[in-house]
Amino acid sequence: MIGRTFSRAAACGMIVALFALLHAPMPAMAQTTATQAATSISGTVSDGTGEPVAGAAVVLRGPMTYTATTDGKGMFSVPGVTPGIYVLTVNKPGYSTAIQNDVVVLAGQTQDFTVRIDQATFSSLRTIASVQATGRGTFNTSAASVSVVTSQTFVDQAQPQVTRVLSQIPGLQISFPSNSSNGASPGSITIPNIRGATSYETASLIDGHPISVGQYGDNVTTFLNTFMFRSAEVIKGPGADSSVVNNAIGGTTNFRTKDPTLTPKPELLFSVDNRGGTFTNLGFSDTIGRLGFVVDYATNHNPSALNGRSVYYDPSFGSYNGGTLQGNATSSKVGNTNSFITTGYPLLACCYMLAGNLDQAAELLKLRYNFSPVTIATVSYLGSQTLSDQNGNTSDFTNGQFVPGDPSYNGSLAPGAIQVASVFPGAFNGENNNEPIFQGELSSTLGKDTLLARYYHASITRYQFQGFNPNNPDFNNVNLYGVSSGSGNVNQTFNGTPASVGFNDYYQEPEVDKLSGWSFQYQHPMGEGLLTFAVDQTASQSTDYSVFPGPFYSFNLPPGTSQLLTTYLLRGHFFVVRDSTLP
């Protein structure tokens, strides 16, 4: 019993002694050795082409402040750094500023950074560039939420259009107009909405400048070819990073075209899908002496999942044997809403063959000339020409009931459940879209300040059409099933009767939208921050009208409607670091 008590007491004594030993102050020699362990920060700074940036100022601010300057190879080193949490800043006149917060420096460790600071340009909304450390990802230093989708993402997912990839970004939805558009068809009109804002509350930019958006104020992303772009930037939430702040209520989308590369870079891609569609890309970029260039040509032939599909439709109001067909379809209310959907079809026609195709060609030519290390001129042309079938794009399908309601009906189409398409019968219903964009930009420095100036012109020539003669119908050869009845119309039961049905389908909608503008920006560094003053002015003009049988003209806007918009912007990016000498 005594032995057990002594053992317990001895054990307790040893624990107390060990606890005291662990919490005793370290000898001065031990503290000095840990503090003086090798701790350093190093890295390499390059521009967007991979060219080293010499003479860039590197500042590491935290418990202590350290500075360095990159050498001719873009390399820097900061030895003997006191452990702690720092902010790393890299800047140079004529370039964007790179910032990384929360750089944790541990005793005895060496950290190596890869820093990229793009040459100052209007094309990017990210005025603060990204810094990457070995083993770490990119980060966002903007006041708003910024997402960047690179061109490689589109290639990896085999998507020549931007719609499905951008829809994967949280907070961004590529939407379809509420009255039409079929998501299964590549030619369907698509528009970006950010965080629930409408399309005209989303700023739509290419290379940082506004584009022509016509009377509706939305950017139709249907006709953008992903092979023309190096990345797509999405700012979610209102912010001053957009040059057209008044439109950036919900956010901003900015598509950046490809830039010249420092070394030769050929691109060749050809793809075939299981529907017989193809897309190709042929491009080349390089820098020869002071001249950098990008040349790219891409095609997209996409027949879609609807191509060649034969569908039933309601032929009511079509002309037949001197009369007019009348099916008297019935509708039902959708749940507890105020919406109605057609559910009963006494008369149907078979068949209308959907096309649902999209055929596109896109081109990019960009030239960049370095007059000096600080003065650069860039000119570019971006274009696309697209033909799509609007019947396949705008058709929807209703799961309804075929209800001929006549005991004498004995056609091969049995009464009951059937899927019916809402089409515009008659001739081919198509859309031509041509969108050329030109821009020129000049950037230079004045001491430590950066100057940017730009001119741009964007236009849309869009033409929707159907029918060949405004005074005569176009005929479809179909089989009719069911019953047509009504005063003054054809009263007849059809049992799969072959018929030539005419439709007054003539429709033309020419649209011409033009936008020209210029921008000026002055950037002045303030410590490690940046003060920016900018002016952007756009002049837009739109003409959009429709032609119906008769012909009857309907003007959506008075011809030549124009708008002049000037934006003044004063923006500051400042980075506050706690003074370690304060309590």
C-alpha cells in the first residue's frame, strides 16, 4: 500500500517537473538561433507573354518592411525576413499592380513566387493582377466577386460557344428570352444575367469596352466563338471596375481576345460530334522584333439535337382548298398560376422537319507594336458571321392530347397523348447575324504615371426572315388528321389526308445597331495603391423594324434612334497594412 502511494506521488512529481521545464523561458542562445534561421522570399516577375519584367518594385510589408527590385531576368530576392504575416506588392509604371495579402513567412522556410503583371491595357477589368506561389492557387483582390474562365476550359469541355461553360459559374445564369428559345438548339438567343439582375442591368464588354446591344440592351452571347478569346471575366455585384458603371447593376461580363505571344504558337483543332457537327480552329501568334500579332480563324457547324426531327403541329389558319383550316385547340391553366398551355388538339398536321442548325465563321486579327518599352500601340479586328434556323431555335414542345371528337374519324393517328411542336410553318425561318468590332489602343507612361487612350467601333447587322413573297403564301405538303370546323372555314374530317396547306408566313426583320466610342485613362500610383481617373464616351444608333404580309411595316424604334453616354470615373485602390509598432 505504501509502495503504491509512493509511486503515484513520484509520477505526479515527474509530471509537474516536465510541465515546468516545457514552460520555462528559453535560453537566450536558443532564441537567437531560431530567429536567425534562413528565411527568405524570392520570385520571378513576367508579363502576359512570359517576357521577364526588369526594374519592377517589390515591397514586402508586415512586421517589418522590405524592398527589392527585379533584375534583367525579372528575378528578385528578399533575404533575412522576420517571420510573420505580410502583404506582397509588385508594381512598375505602365503595368498593372500585383498584390497578395496574407503571405505567411515561417522561420527557416524559403518561399518562391511567380508573379505576372500585364502591361497596362483597357482590355482587362482586373486592374490588380494575380500572384501565384508554388503550391497555391490564384486569389481575388477585387472589392467584388471575380471569376475568370480561361480558353483552355472551353477546349477541355469541347464547347465552341460560351453558354454552357459560363452557366457553371455560381451567380451567373445564361438565360433565354421568356417568350421563346429552345435550350437544345445552338442558335437560340442567350443572354447573361448576374445575381438575378436583368440583361440590360448587366454590363457586356469585349476587351473592356462596351459593345452594340441594340434596343433591348442585352448582349446576345449566342454568336460568340470561344476560340477568339483568351479568357472571360465575370464580376458579380455592382462595382467600379466596369467602364460603364451605369449598366453594371448586377455585374459585368468581359470577354478578352487573344494576345500576341512572345514565341511562335500555332493552334490547330478539328472536332466531330455524334450528330455530324464539326468545329475547327486555325490560329497562329508570335512576336517578331517589335511587332506581335495574332491571326485566328474558327468555324462552328452545329446541327443540334433537333436537326432533322419531324414534328406534329397545329395547321390552324392555314389555307386549304379555298378555305381556312380551324382546329379549335383548347388550353388549360398551369397549376395555380395565370399561365395557360395548349392541351387539346382536334386537328394536327404531319410533319414539319426542324433544322435547328447553326453555321458560323469567326475571325480575329490583332497587331501590337512596341515603339519603346513603355509605349505600345494595339489594333484589332474581331468578326463573326452566323446563319441559324429560328424555327428549331424557338420551337417548344407540348405534351397534349389528340382529340378529334368525331366518331367518323378513322385515321392512323390514334386519339390520345401526343407531343406537338409550336412552329412557324411555311418556308425556312432563318437568322443572319454579322458582328464586326474594331479597336485601337495606345498606352504609355509619364514618369511613374500611366496613360491609356482607345477608340472602338462595334456594330450588329442582324436579319431575320421567312417566306419569299409578301403577297402569296408558302405551302407545306403534309398529312392532315382530325377535324377542322368553324364558320366560314373548312369543315371537314381528315383521316391522314394528303394536303398542300399554305401559310402567309412572310416576315422580315432588318436590324442595324452601331456603337462608337473612345476612352481615356490616367493612372497615378499612391504608395502601393493606385488612383485612376477615366472618361469613356459612347455614341450608339439603332434601326429595327419588321415587315409582315401585305406588306405591313412595324417599327420597334423610330429609325435612327441614337444615344450619347459619357461616363466619368474616379477610382482608388488602396491597401492598408497594420503598423506592427502600434499596440
